[in-house]
Amino acid sequence: MMMSILFHILLLLLMPPLLLGVINKTKAAFAGRLGAPYFQPYYDLAKLFRKGSVFSSTTTWIFRAGPVVTLAATLVAALLVPLGNHPAIISFNGDMILFAYLFGLARFFTTSAALDTGSPFEGMGAAREVTFACLVEPTLFFILITLARMSKSLSLTPMLIYPSPAVWQDAGAAMLLLVGALFVALLAENCRIPFDDPNTHLELTMIHEVMVLDHSGPAFGLILYGAALKLFVLGAVFVNLALPFKSGNLLIDWIAFVAAMLLLAVLIGVVESVMARLRLIRIPQLLVAATILSAFAMLLIVR
Amino acid sequence: MVSFADQLLVLVMLINFIMLGSSRMAFVIRAVAAQGVILGIIPGLLHPFSGHLLAITASILLAKGLVIPYLLNDAVRKAQIRREVEPFIGYVPTLLLGAVFTALAFVFAQRLPLAPEHRDLLFVPASIATLMTGFLILTTRKKAISQVIGYLVLENGIFIFGLLLTEAMPFMVEAGALLDLLVGIFVMGIVINHINREFSTVDTSRLQTLREE
Amino acid sequence: MIHLLVLLPLLGALIAWLIPGNRLRPLMLPTIALPHLGLSLYLIASPTVPVHGGWIWLDPLGKITLLAISSLFAVCAVYAVGYLAYRQERSNRVLCLGLLVCLAAMSLVTLCQHLGLLWVAIETTTVSMAPLIYFNRNARSIEATWKYLLICSVGIALALLGLLFLAYATHVAHQNATLLLPDLLEDASALNRGWLHAAFIFLLVGYGSKLGLAPLHTWKPDAYGEAPGLVGALLAGGLVNCAFLAILRVYQICLASVTELLFFQQVLVVLGLISMAVAAIFMARQHDFKRMLAYSSVEHVGILAVGLGIGKGALFGVLFHLINNGLTKGVLFLSSGNIHRSYGGKTVEVVQGALTRLPWSGGLFLAGFIAITGSPPFSPFISEFSIISSIFVQRQYLVGGLFLLFLAAIFIGMALTVLPMVMGTPRTDLEVTDYRDRMLTVGPPLVMLLVIVWLGVWPPEALLQLLKDGAAMLEVRS
Amino acid sequence: MVFVWNIDVDPVGSLLWAITLIGLSGLPGLLLKRPGPGQILSVGITACAALWGMVGALRILGGAPATRYQLDWPLPFGPCELSVDPLSALFLLPLLLAALCCSLYGLAYLPAASQPAVEKRVTLFSGLLLASMALVLVARHGVLLLVAWEIMALSSWLLLMTDQQSLQVQRAGTVYLLATHTGTMALFVLFSLVKGETGSFAFPPAHSLALGATVTLVMLVAALIGFGAKAGIMPLHIWLPGAHANAPSHVSALMSGIMLKVGIYGIIRTVSFFQQLPVWFGWLLLLLGAVSAITGIALASAQRDLKRLLACSSIENIGIICIGLGMALVGLQSGNRVLAVLGLAGACIHIINHALFKPLLFLGSGAIIHATGTRQIDRMGGLSRVLPRTAPLFLVGSLAICGLPPLNGFVGELFLYFGAFSDGMLAELPVIGFVAPILALVGGLAVITFVKLYGAIFLGVARDPAIKQGHEAPLAMLLPMGLLAGLCLLAGIGAPLLLQLVAPVVIQYAGVSPLLFTQIAGAVPLQQIALVNGLLLAGILVVWLIWCFLVQRAPVAASSTWGCGYLAPTPRMQYTGSAFSELVTGLISGLVGSQGRVSGLSGAFPASTRFVTVTTERILDQMIIPSLRGVDWCLAWLRHLQHGHLHLYILYIFATLFVLMVWSQP
């Protein structure tokens, strides 16, 4: 048991950058390139953490606090999520509300830090970030309340462990809607294509990346790591929902979870490869559509 | 005696028509004075002689026969107005209206729950007809003096009704009423003078600066 | 003692007429008005008995009206000294005379128990007020005077006919015509219904045109607009109360007759509501603040009529409102007079930023506006709320709804006139007069405002008792 | 006035004394010729009275008996009772706190020395406003409540008109006066009907009225209009943004933090009269709450005026409170105790919370206005250097109002989420579940709004060099803000304390036993949340330490902001507040009428031009005012009746006579 928790924490802390590596590798494969190694994100982080920092003279402590608070909030949120069949480190009734709000706190500080630089581009990115996140929130809560209703529980762990092949059989349509909506939310929250292109080279079209233009060195490392962690956490939620595989065996479950996460990364990579980034004005439409999907799922369940 | 009073009331009603139909101001003033005099005589015909009656008759004759016509004539003279009455609605239509009102007055009076002794008398219809005549003059004539005359005729109509119950109104009240009437007309006369001074006309259709936009 | 109420002002009028000096003469007004107020208070506080064969008696209704009139007049008299000192260019002989005669007539109105005498007194107030409206002696004021005089005279004449109808009703009933109130009340039940209705209608229309019930109110905006503020206050707080008392007297008889009260009540309520509606219509976009006050007077007459028609709990409110409306209108008219003098105009285009230019008068005007629209802690709130609550307690939802709707519309209309007047900064491009707030022109309305607050927060028991006694006289007897 | 005082023991008595003292606190200043001592005296009195009263309120909430005092009012409305029950105390507590903070703040914000005339007025009417609000809360009699209510409205109006020479203030003041006065008329109806049904204006005992459907409907609607207009529930909020924006900041704090709640108090109090409420009322309140919350925050996000933004966010918070109340009522009606307790507790907690962070923000805005002399967000920037102490306090308020952990705003919303979730789970009223996404959306919009607010004001550099860069607020202004911010933190971390404060009210009005309450409310994981909050703070500390370690290892350089290659960036190129919210404003343009006005470019060498966006109020500017114009047009036609023709006037008289004669015929 103790081992399991330790593994849980280690996985949480260490695996996120790998997902980025897998995504990039997939994309490279689609582009017919060899691509960077799977562990390239780890090298990047290590390099960044060693680097010196440059701070804009217009910034205040908010700028420095941004990455720190964001990472801390994401970390705490990560503790609330079960990984596969393994319960979360911390679990109590109502933890899903805190889970959502911790991301809110993180967002507050990320965007404030962006505004602190006084750069027009970073302000622009911050505005997009908060606006799209705001549209994702209802989707997330529709999903959560539907799950709460299905699993008759108020905590993320039972909620997310609840989906089983039987559930998929009983309420397949609703589950499909939920998964679809959640996938959209996942992509949007993590600023992936079609919402945002992390690798674009034009600041005007970016969302997340443009917000962090001025961060450098360790701070930027924290941000990159935080973003990966966020992808990991939301990915874990998605995987729990989408792959209701449960063996009961500790080891098999862990392997299944890790495999599923990697699969998810590949899936994201595929999506990023086959889709173009949406025009900015189309993004809200897609997000609202996701909200409607999730609301519809809720209606299917509560009816 | 009551029947004679009745005949006089016919005369009063005829004077109503004269006033409605006449175009000359001086004539109308004379007519209203005549009406006043007739009305002044009637109480004497209805009631046994008394000091009270004498005083009333005398004061009515004095006020309606002399003082008020004098005041009005004076106003006409001072105002140097054209002698016409200047109606908003023509003479013939007002005459016709007067006739209709008089007829209606008779119909209406038939339906009133009068005391038995008043049933067959002309007092009530004459009163209503005179009242309506006063109202017609008030609403259809342009000159301020015409309106005073209309008011006088209105008062006359009321007076005729009052003749039915002289007992109810003690002397003091009657005298007070008369005095008030007189003062009222007097003040009106003064006002007409001022209107004239201010506007060089007593045409009340000029008096409409005070209104809502 | 009771005769002094009438004789004292008459004596004062005579003296005022004889005093040659334009400066000295106005002093006669407070010299008479303050003892008159004292005398009134004494008489109101002491029990009174009918005299002169029952013709003269200060009953509770009369006491309430007398209180309202006398106190308002006293304040206006003090104000007049300050006001007339500023207007030395014009002889105030007629003004002083007219005011005092009017006070005498108004006092007489409150004393009369004989309806004929009451009529005479009211007609006297009408006539004596006419020259006062003409104080400014210009084309507009003569027009206003003429309209006032003619409409009120026609109205009063119709009231006389109504009286005759009433007398005739008694004649038909028992061959013994009378207009003495106690007698009428005693055998009102025997009165012929048709004649009674006719009498009520004629008296209501007659006195109503004096009172300013719509659509008989047409003279009001003109007269109130053109008369000096002081006279406006007396028109709105004095003559209105007199005319309303006359209607109360008639209504007393209607109540005593007990035949189909519904008609009388409905007529009052309908006319009252029409008055409020008319006030609401004409107060919207009213540029002339004195005319606005006139429509406000129409509104409050309407409120009184509705309250009277509703009866029961509203009666207390009606009688209280009689006093409150008079005093509040006093505040408004006197302060508006000051503003008018200072700006030399009475339209909202000219008058802006009164609070800056005339802090006291502007403030008083604002306070008066808030008071008259029925906000606590001013006493009109108490009376208006009594009426409103009584309407709803009696489940007259339609009446109550309309009442509140009109009140709201009037408030909006009035606020949109008053607020731009008092707020902001005065226009600099207009000619300014040297008129500023002075002790004698600000003190009197201020005192009145304080009285209104006093009455609205903690009114004296004696007054409330008086109002309750008065309301008891208007209860339906069954 | 017959009071029997037991000053030393009775908490109600001490509260009444405190109210009286606060109400009169402005009087000495009026009598003193010299400006200054009066204000200091008033602040002293208010502060002492507020502290004393707070002790009383806390004791009432702690279970002290609610003594009743009788006021022998001579007016024929019956004797008036005054009392303080837990519900009143719950509202009195923040009121007194605000009294303390705002009066102290006023000492520096409107110093008597520089503005002697204005200060006297503001001090007097602030005292009156506070006292009348408190009187509304303690009155147990319809007419007394109405009197206090109107004095409250008038004194707040007069306070709002402090700067009456400004056109904007005039407009706001006029709208406010009209709205509040017409709203009060609905209360006339309400209390008249109470009198009609019970025979007295005194408040009926809780849950005692069982009336017919129509009367209940009229009463509830009247209460909703009358009290709701004051609370600023959509669509009765029209007066609110203007009024709160244009009052002096500490008055805005009072109006927004406390006065709106007095409206909420009225609704709760009225509802408590009824034995059985119609089910639709709870749903209606829920719906109105949801609409207010979403549109309120949507409006706020589009604002460019600092205080208007805060004012609009008040509408949102009132909406959240109404959602809680609506939930509670629906729960009560359907016998769902859990929902009732959670909804009511959420509403009550949010009432207290909002009364902490909204005054904090308004006081902060006062400091900003003091320093810059403007309310335009888009012209500010970089103020955290000018106001190094105000900035973090304002940040605390902003985080709290977004409902972010670990601050207090989260606690109230947590209860509402819990209500929504548990109900969604228990399946009786699944529709309640929709509350959760709505709250989430509102929360998201709130983050946009307050990031914009905080970012545009305090972060970056000043956008408009023309506005003055003033100095940090004096201690008398910082102290109240610090106190409020501290309480926000305390209430966020010590959430169980907050629950204890509202417990008596919830127990009484949700109709549950204390045991059941503990059971239901205990399910809300306040301890666990506190634990996670601690973990969060620890996490921040750890990451911070790691970061510091990493940063210190390598060289640190200072440079200008990276301009993406652009060589001559100016402060004016920064993203403004309006730009920040432009994206979301575009999305919600159905709710917020935001019009851009650009004067066109023409010719080969166009002259310099301006682009102006104006945020209009849908309801006031696009519905009410045009419809009033229509009414006005009709009235203008009717006004021709007063045409000046005397002879027709006389015709009116005869026509009236004629109509009445015809009518009298049976």
C-alpha cells in the first residue's frame, strides 16, 4: 500500500514531461521526421533550471509569484485525482469543487503575471486564456455533476473509478458525450491544437505560450513543468473516464494506467497532426458546443 | 299670483333667447338687466308682504337692475370695444342649442321628484333653461363681458330655483349671497378693465398664453 | 371669544387699509396672524359649544381645518414681511387687505354649521383672493386672475344650486326647508334620494372646482403659476382646505342619509383618481416649477378625495393629510417664491443649481419635494401611508394599484423637474438679481419644515386625538 | 419613548444604544463651527458604538435571548416592537463592522480640513444611513420598517449626491431616487396587506401566516419588487451601477456591502412570515439569482469604470445569494432538508463574505482614486509601485471575490455547490444540479473581471502619463482595509467559524434541529478544505524555496519587457482593461450593449481620430428610457387638454356635471 502511494506520487511528479515528449514524437512521426527524443522535455527542464534569469524592470512580485502559485496549485490539484484504479492521495466529499477552483487560482496568477509585464502580447494571451477557460468551466461542472449523479458520490476518487464496462453498456451514449466533452475541455485547458498551437511562431496567434514570453530560466522551467502536470492531471481524469478497465491487481492497474496515458498522448499528437488550429473566433463555438454536449449528457442521466 | 309669476317666467325664458340671438352688446346688457328686474319682482308676487321681502326685492332691483348694468356698460365704454358679441359658435346654432336645452329642461323637470305644490309650475324648467343659457353664453362667447353676462344669467337660473324655497334661506344668507354676487361682478368688472389695459381688447380668446405646450 | 377669529382679521384689514406706508403695512400681517394663531390654538384646545342657534360651532373637523389654516397663515404672514420688504416697488395695500379678509373668511368657513353661511364664506375667500393673484400686474397674471375668477365663480354658483337642491330635498321630505347642518344630519335619512344625489353632485362639482379636482382644476396651474409664492401657499394650503371642509360637510350629510353610500364613495374615488392621473400627466416634463406645484396640489386633492371615498382607516389619513399638505405646500411655495425672485424666472431652463446659489431655499425646496411625495420622516408620509394601507386593507386592489401607479408617475415627473433645478451649477450666462436668502424669507418655511418633521416622527397626542375625533365624524353610521 | 434599558446585560439593548449613538454621531459636528473635531468625535463614537454593538450581535448569535423592546409610537399604527434575533444579528454584525471601517476610512478620505462643508454632510448622513439600516434590521413593525427604509434610501441618496455638481452624479442620483422610491411603493402594498390579514402592522411571528393564494402571490411579488429593487436583483438593478460608482468610496462600500443586504434581509424576513410558501417562489428566486449572477458579472467584465465594475459585481454576488435562498426555499417546499440547510447556509455565509470583500475593494478603489484622480481603469497601470500597501490588500479582495481558495469567497460558494451536487446526486430535484455549471461560469467570468481589474490597475506601467501618480493612502485608510483583508483570510482559513456564525439562523429558518444541522453541514468538508488550503500554502512555500534556490544559483539580469522584436514600445501599447475583456464582451454582447464609436477616416491624409467604446445598460438605456419616451409622447398629446381656452374649461365643468348626473341615475 505504502509502495503504491509512493509510486503514485513519483508517477505524478515524474511522468508529465514524458507526455509532452510522446506528443512531439507522434507529431514528428506524422510529419515524417525522426523528432526529438522522448525525454527531450526533461532535458529542456534541466537546462532551464540551470539557466540564469532575466526579469523585466516593469514587473513586481506578482510576476515572480505567478509560476510558483500556479505550480503549487496544480500540484495540490494533482493530489486529488485518482490515477487509474488507484485512489487519490487526498480524497473527501466535495474535493472536485476544490479541484476546479485550484485551477482557477492558478489561472488568476498566471494571467496576472502576464499582465505584470506590461507587454501587449502577454496581455492578449492572458485575455484569451481566461476567456476560454471561463467557457470550459461549465463543461467541467456538467461532467462532474453527471458523474456525481451516476456514481452517487461527491468525491473525485469514487466518481472517476466508477465507470466500468457495465456502466458503458448501460449509459453508453451519455458516457460517450461526456468523454467527448471532456476531451474538448482537456485540449482547451491545456492549450493544444485546435485551440492553441504551442509551437507556433507568431505571437499574435498564441494563447498560453504568449503569456509566458517574459519568463526565463527556472521560472520558465516551472511553467513548462506546471503545464505538463496540468496535462497529466486532466489526462488522468480523461483516462479514468474513457478506459474503464479494472483488474484489481495493483501492478496491472498501474501498467494499464501508464499505457493509457501514453496512448492519450499519442491521441493528442494525432489530433494535433491532423487538425489545424481553429480561428480564434471559432474557438468559443466549439467550447459552447462541448458545454451543450455535457449538458445533454446530464439530461440523459437525470431524466 | 303664482300663475302670474309663471307668466313672467315665460318672459324670462324669452329673454334667454334674445340674449342668445342678439349680436349687440348693449342690447344684451339691457336684456340681462330686464331679466334681473323681472326676477326681482317675482318674490313679491309669491309671498305675503314683509320687511324682509321688501328689503330683498329692493336690493335685487337695485343690484341687478341698476348697479350691475351700469358697471357693465361702463366697462364696455371704457374698453372702447366693438359692440359685437363675437361668438365662437354662430348665433343661429346657439339659438338652436338654446331651444334644444329649453325643451330638454321641460322634459327633465317632468321627471324630477318635485313637491306636489310645485309640480305644475314653470319654475323648475325655467330655472334649468336659464342655467343652460348662461352656460351657453359662457362657453360660446369670446368677450370677457359676455362671459360676465353668461355668469349673471347662470346666477339668474339658480335664483329662479331659489324662489321655490325662500324660507330655507334666511335673510342673512340671502343678503350675503347677493352681496357676494355683486362683489364678484364688481371684481370682474375691474379685471375686465385691467385686461383691456393690458391687451387693448377684452377678447378672451387672446387670453391663452397660459397653457401646456 | 369665537367671534374674534373672524373679527380680528377684519379689524386688521381695516387698519392695514388705513396705514399709508408701504414699509410699515406688512407688519400688520404678523401682528394679526400670530394672535390669531394663538387664539385658534386656545379654541382648538378648549371644548366649544354651538352658538347662534347652532350656526356657529367649532367642531373637530372645523378645528382641524382651522389649525391648518391659521398656522399656515401665521407662517406666511411672517414671510410676507421679508418678501414685501424686497418688493417695495409695488403697493402692497391691496395685498395686505386681501390677505386679512381672506383669513377672516377662511376662519368663518371653519366655524359655519349653516351651509348657506358656509357658502357665503367660501365665495368671500374666492373673491378676496382674486386681487392677490393679480399682485404682479402683468398680462400673464391678469389672465390667470380672470380664469380663476370665472371658473371658481361658476363653480361656486353651481354649489349654490346644489345647496338649493339640498334645501329642496328637505322641503320635499318635511315641508320645512333647512340648511342647518345638525338638522340635516338628524333627518338625513328622510331625504329624497334623487335630490340628495343631485345636491351632492352639484356641491361636489361646485366646491370641487374651487378645490381643484380634475377636470375642474383648469384654473389652478395658471393661478398658482402667476401668483406670488406667498399667495400660492395660501391658495394651496388655505383655500383648498376650506373647500375640502365644505365637501366634508356635504359628505357628512350623505353619510347620515345611509342610502347607497356606494355612489358617493365611488364618485369621490373616481374623481380623486382622475385628479391624480391628470397631475401625473401634466407633471411630466413640466418646465415651470410653480405650475408643477399647482399640479401637485391637484394630486393631493385627489389623494384627499380618494381617501374620503375609501373611508374607515383612511379618514384619519385624510384629515392628517389636510394639515400636512397645507404645511408642505407652504414650504414649497415659499421657497419656490425665493427661487423665483432670485433667478427672475420660474422655468427649469433658467433655474439650475439652486442649492449652490440659494443653499437654504434650494434645500428647503428639495426637502419640501421629498416631503410632499410622501417620504418619511416627513408627516405627509404618515397620512399618505394611512390612506394607501387602508385601500389595501379593504382589498381595493384596483384603486390601490392605480393610486400607487399615479404616485410613482408623479414622483418621477416631479423629480425630473425638481432635481435639475436644485442640483448642478447655476448658469452664468443669465442676468442675476441681488436676491439672496435672508432670515425672514427662509426662517418661516424652515419652521414649517421642522413642524412637518415633528408631526411625521412624534406628533402630539392632542392632535392625534383631534384627528381621531374628526375621523369619527366621518365614519359610516349603520 | 419608553425604553427599559438593561445596558449592562442585555445584548439587544446594547445594540439599540449602539444604533442610536451611530445615528446621532454626525450631530455634534454640525454644531461645531470648526471643521475637524466633529469628524473625529463622530468616528470615535461610531467606532466605540460599533464595537459595543458587535459584541451584542455576537452574543445574540451565540444564543442570548432576543429581548423585545416596545416603542410607544403615538401614531395610530399600533405599538412598535424592536428586537434582534439571530437573523437580524447576522446582518447587524457586518453592518457594524462596516460602520467601524468606513467611518475610520472617511477620516482620511474626506478630511474635514480640506472639505469642511461636504464632510459635515457626509458624516451626518453616513451616521443616519448606518442607523437607519440597522433600524430596518431591528424593526418588528411594518411602518417603522418603512420609515427606516425611506430614511435609509434618502440618506444614501444624499450621500450619493455629495458631488452634486457633476452631471454624471446627477444622473445616477436621479435614477437611484426614482428607483428606490417606486420600489418602496411595493413595500407599502406588502405591509398594508400584512395589516389587512393580521389586523396589525406588527410583524407576524415566524411561519404563522397561512393565506389565500392570491394574497400570498401579491405579498411575495411586492416583497420581491420592493426589497429586490434595493438588493439590486436583475432586472431591478438599473440604479445600482451608477449609484455605487458615483458615491464617495466609503459610502459605496456601505451601499454595496451592507445596503444591498438589507434588501436581502427584507426578502428573508417576509418569507419567514409564511407557513407554507408556494413552490414557484423558490424557483423564481433561484432563476432571478442565476440571471443576476450571470448578467451582473457579465456587465462587470465589460466595465471601464473602476467603481462601476465593482458595483456590477455586487449584482453578481446578490445573485449568488439569491441562488442560495432560492435553493433553500425549494428545499423547504419539497421537504428536502439537505438542500434547505445547504442553500441557506451558503446564502448566509456569502452575505457575510460579500460584506467583507466588497467594502475592502471599494475602500481600495478609494485609495486608487485618491492617488490617480480618475476612475478609468484603462488609464491606470503600474500602481502597485505607487500603492505598495494597497495593492496586496486589493489582491486579497480580488481573490476572495472570485471565490478562490484559500480565501473566504470560496466557502459560501462551496455550500451552494454542495447543495447542487448533493441534490443532483439524490435525484429528487435534479434540475438544481444546473446551479453548479452556472456558478462555475460565474466564477470563470469573475476571474476574467478581477484579473482585468487588478492587472490593469496595479500591474504593468502607467498607461496614461497624464494622470497623476499620487501617493500611498494614509494609515487611517489602510487600517480598515487591512482589517477587512485580514478577516477575509481568517474567514477563508477558519471557515468552520463562519459556519458557526450562521448556524442559529439556518437552524431557525431551515426548520431543522441543531443535531440535523450539524449532520448536514458537517458533511461539507470544511476541515478537509482547510487542510488542503494549508497544503496549498505549504506547497507554495516549497515551490517558492525551490525556485529561489534555482534562481540564486544563476545570474539574474534586469531588462525591459520583451516586445517581440518591436523596438519602440510605449506604455500606451499595453493591453488595457477594455482590451482584456473585449473577447468576452463580444461573446456576451447580447447581455451587455457595448458600442464602439469610431469617427471614420477619409481622404488621403486622414486626420487623427478616436475610437471610443461605450458600455450601455441594456435594461436602463435600451428598454426603460425608450419606453419612457413612448409614454412621454402619449402624455404630450394628452397635455393639450390644458389649452388655455377659458370657455372650454367651463365646458369641462358642465361635462363633469352631466356625466355625474347620468351616472347617478340608477
